Amino acid sequence: MLHDESAAPPRSLNAAEWDHTYDRTVAGWDEEPPPVLGVLLAAYAPPPARIMDVGCGLGTTARWLADRGYTVTACDFSTRAIEEARRRTPATAAVRYELLDATDPASPLHAFPVVLDRGVLHTCPTDGERRTFAAAMSRMCGPGGLWFHVGAAALSEEDALNQSRGPSWTTEKTFLDAVSPWFTVLALHTADFGRRPGVTDWPARYAVLRRRAT
Ligand SMILES: C[S@@+](CC[C@H](N)C(=O)[O-])C[C@H]1O[C@@H](n2cnc3c(N)ncnc32)[C@H](O)[C@@H]1O
């Protein structure tokens, strides 16, 4: 389903593997998000909302958010990614980077009104890891907070079965099973993950989720 394998992120919740990926490959998925994400953010969480960009990679989305007036904290558990994100970000930009594992229950970062994962949940290889990640998002945003998710969408059961590498293509049901213990769905759309034809224009799920009060 992926047109260009260099745009395929590994399936892993392991920081060392991600360091290796950033050392050895070009991050083929790294680009500004398409306009649909800006439209959803403006509708549900207009600037200057405080946003946590979870799994920020090289910081491209974090800088894109700051350019739109958001106050951004961005985290990643890959040392390589955070070093490069800091290097690419002007000192004047409203972005603060943190090196941390978002799934660490002892993480000091929580209670953000808005959290974003673009291409992170879909790196979880199993249902259990998707649940672990969703639970981490619930801690990150706290009761009433919003989670904007962008990740690979299997458009049929067949698509979900027919995959060998790259992101985990989940059906809507698989996605909802992972997030529903903590979140209510406010919006669910399918649109291209990225902007580059034949490289990152594969189908992605754009979800806006609200953390339930209890
Ligand atoms: C496919 S990349 C997406 C990067 C960026 N969000 C983007 O859209 O270009 C996934 C990123 O999530 C990070 N990541 C995965 N699991 C993580 C975790 N548990 N805590 C923090 N970062 C994580 C990886 O290191 C990697 O940089």
C-alpha cells in the first residue's frame, strides 16, 4: 500500500530502534502536515492553545504549529530526533522540546489541553501496545483534554491483513477498540497522510477525541 518504502516508519515502541532509524535512513515521512489537520485544529482548538506534539520526530509539525500561533511542547524518546529537531528550530520559535518516553507512567508532562500524535500510534505493532499508547495520551491530556490523531487507516479488513512493513494499518474498529476506554470521538475523517504524491499520500485517519471526565 505504501508507494515508497523510504517513507515507511518502523513498527516499534523502542527508542533505540528509532535512534537507529534516524541515524541510518532519511525520514521519508518528514514533512509539514496537509491542510486538513490545520482545519481540524482551528475548529476544535484554535490558537493560542497549548499543544503537546507527542513523538515529534524532527520537529517539522511542531514548527508548523508554532508558525500558526500555538504554544508547543514537543517530545520524542529518540535522542537523535530531539537533537536534530532542536538544531532545526529557531531560538525565537514557541517550541520547547523534551526527551521522554510518552508511555512512561512517571512522565512529569501531563494535563495538556491538547495533544497531537501524527504517525505515532500507528507505529504500535499490537493491540496491547496501541492500548498502552492510548492510555499514555489520556494521562498527557487529562480529563476534558483533546487528542488529535493522524495515522495509517486500513480502508477494509483486507487492507488490514495485507501488510508486511511500514505503519500498522488499522481498521476503524481496531482503532476505536484501542482508544475508547478513555476517549469519546468528536470527529473522524479519512484523508492523505502527507502531501507528496506517490510517497506520503496514503490513507490516514484524522480523529479528534475528547478525554472523558472519569
Ligand atoms: C513516524 S515518526 C513521526 C514523527 C512526526 N510526528 C511526524 O509527523 O513527522 C514516529 C515518532 O514517534 C516517536 N515515538 C514513538 N514512540 C514514542 C514514545 N513512546 N514516546 C516518545 N516518542 C515516541 C519516534 O521516535 C518517532 O520520532
